[in-house]
Amino acid sequence: MTNLAKLRISKGKTQEQMAKLLGIGVSTYNQYENAQRSIPYDVAKKVAELLEVKIEEIFLPTRFTVSKTSNQTETA
């Protein structure tokens, strides 16, 4: 069971209730919950609001941009 599913259940909500509150289909919500489909940011934000948690508590970033700069001069 995913963290999203555990949190949803702990708040006493069904997938059907969440889908209705989000204005999406139950199958779409199920795919979000089971990580079978990427969740748009606006939907993720609404999910966090409905479950009364910070978005970071449910969803982790899937991409990181790493910028590496070097101010060192190499010497041989």
C-alpha cells in the first residue's frame, strides 16, 4: 500500500470520495495512488489540501536538476 493510500484511509476517505472531490474519474485517481500515472501538480496540491498535509509529505520530487560548478583550477 502506498503512502497516499495509507494517508487517505487514515483520513476516512475512499478512492471514490477523493475522485469526486478532485473532479476526476475513480480509475484516474487509482492510477495516481498506485504510481501508474504521473499526477499533475495542481491535482497533487489539491490532494494534499483534502488530506490536510503538506504536499511534500505525500509526493516526492521525481526529477532533480543538479548543477555542478567548479571554481577550482586544476594543476598538473
